[in-house]
Amino acid sequence: MPLFATDLALRSANNGFVLVSAALVLMMTPALALFYSGFVRSRNVLNTMVMSFTAMALVSVLWVLFGYSLAFSPGSGPLAPFIGGWQWVGLSNWSAPLAGGQLSHGAVAFFQASFAIITPALISGAVVERMDFRAWVLFLLLWSVAIYIPLAHMVWGPGGFLGADGLGAIDFAGGLVVELPSGVAAAVAAVVVGRRRSLSGGHAAPPHNVPFILMGAGLLWFGWFGFNGGSGYVAGNLASLACLTTNTAGAAAALGWMLIETVQRGKPTAVGVATGAVAGLVAITPAAGFVSPLAAILIGFAASAVCFWALQLKNRAGLDDSLDVLPVHGVAGLLGTLLTGVFALRSLNPAGADGLLAGHGHQLWIQCQAVLFTIVFVGCGTYVILQLIRLLVPLRVNDIQEQQGLDINAHGEEAYNSEFTG
């Protein structure tokens, strides 16, 4: 076979792999909507789901207009480590070759768009059932521009402050870009927006549809193979490793959560199994292409224990992070980022680094610095954004609207016939 034909076949295979992975990740946002909607009361189901679907619509357009350019093109001047340039505005480079000609910018831009979409959608879980929908749309816009895009550049962009060209932190698929930021932003939003007034006796109502939760978690698990498996951009052994560690960590965390609940309560819950699986999948995200399958088991079990404890602590603290974004995504993302600095092996992925157990404790210190910077940057930025929004529209609905539910007040629709609403 001529050399050019071989190159063409390889380019087509890698582009196809990245596009399929992008579709899997994009599916995770409706899966998240299903997962989240199962937890809320029936009168808030549609609003909860529309919050995620709005992220798909708004961020997709932003990404084409300027998001991909600012996140992944080379910057200039003193701000180059923190933000890219404007040279790819409108995705004018969509057909240009990337990675030595083995990929196109269009495929990578689509893949990265799905990450930019789901990150702010995750935050919605902290403010469901009381945030004004107009405020949510403004939050999506401002947070994506001011927080997500710069952070993606700092970790994954050329010359980024936190990534390989800067501090040297490693993040395979989004511990520092997706999971930890969404958890931190969720905690800040929950505090600023305030607790639900409709909480009965200080406790949230039970989930209105547990099968929704299980189905949503299952679809998230499935989509995570694109999330982590596609992050190496190559249809080869690295994708195999990332998919294997992803599945293993999710399974280990689900088992760990079941065990903890059985010891503590005498029986495992369906919601607990789903929550544990998601915590494990989150924790392996920054490490998926850098660690061994055995390390993934340890990461999964560690995530189940740490996130279970964090969830209990959140409840005792009275933080109304409605759907536990901080303990499940924020804490698991932090844990996974740090454990990447413990278990990473360059022999598995030359683009990574050796961690503490390979004799390079400095990488763990780098991961700690990156985590601290991310917490401060996202926390302060999210607070400022919410205060700016408060000047334009109310952050939350009034008492009557909250009692009636956001479905009918924000959208003029109901998820179920009135005889079935709770």
C-alpha cells in the first residue's frame, strides 16, 4: 500500500474515533439531565432537564464563535499562559491538520465542545429547584467565558500556565478542567443563591424517580468511555488503557459504596450504587491514561470512601448543594488529580509523568499546586459572576414560584399530569 494511502487511512481512523468519542460525551449531558431530574420533586423535573439542554445549545454556539480559539490556540503577550488568541474565530481552521496531520481541528473542536458543555451543566445540580432561569442562562454564558475557557487553555492549551508547558500538572481528561471546577463552582453557587425555602424540616424531599437516577448513571458510565477513552485522540493502546481504567474505577467505587452502606445501614441503596459509580468515574478522569488497571481499583475504592464521608459532612454543614455536586464531582475530582500524582507511570504514557510511587514525589507536589490554584481561581471567579448577575436579574425565584415549582413558572409546562405531581 502506498505511504500516502496508509497515512490517509490512519488519519481517517483517528478522526472517526475522536468524532465517535465526542458523540458519546455529548450524550452525557442529556444523561446528566436524566440523572439529576430523578432526584428533584416532580414539579421541577422539566426545569432541571432544560438547564442541561440549555448548556448544550448556548455553549455549542459560543465554542464555534470564539471558545475553541481562546482555549486551544496559542496566545500572545503576557496573557498567553492564561488565554489563547482570536485567530481561529468562527472555527475557520476546522479542516486544518492537527497532531502531525493525524487529526483535524474540526474533530478536536467538536470533542472539546462536549467537555465545555457538560462542565457548567454539572453545576446546575447545586441550584436546582430555586434558581431563576434567566440567571442560569447568564451564568452559563459568563462562567463559560470567564472560567472554563481560560482554565481549559491553562491546562490543555499550548503554553498553558498549569499544563506541560507551564507548571507541569497532568490531567488526562478533566480533573482540573471539568470535575474540580464544577464542584467548587457548585459550592459557591449553593451558598450565594441560598438554601431552598421549601426544605421540610431541614431535609430535602426523597428522589421522585429512582429509575431515572439509575438510567442516567448508566448512560453517564457508558458515555465516560468517550470522555476518557477519546482524550488521547488516538485509536490505539492508550484508548484501551483509558477505557479499561475508567470501567474498573467506576465498578470499584460502586462496590465500595455498597459495602459502606451495608455496614452503616444494613443494606445498600440503589441511589448509593449510582452515586458511588459516578464518584469512581469522576476520580479516574484525570488519571485514566496515566495509571494501571490495578491503580484504578485503588482509586475507585478511595473515591467511594472519601466521597461518602464528604457527602455526610456536607449534610451536617447544612450546605444545600442539592444534588451533591461538591462531594461527588468536586471532591472526587480533587482526589483523582492528587492520586494521579501518586500512581502515574511514564512507561504507560510517555506524554505523562512518573508519580510518587515511581520515585517522583515532586509530581504530587505539582498536582497539589494545580489543585489549589484551580480552587481559588474558580471559587473567586464564580462568586464575582454571581454578584454581577444579581445586579441584572434575581438569582432565585420567589417563595410562591418555588412552592408551585419551576416547571410551570419558568416554562409553562408540567412533566406529568397534575394528578401525579408531588
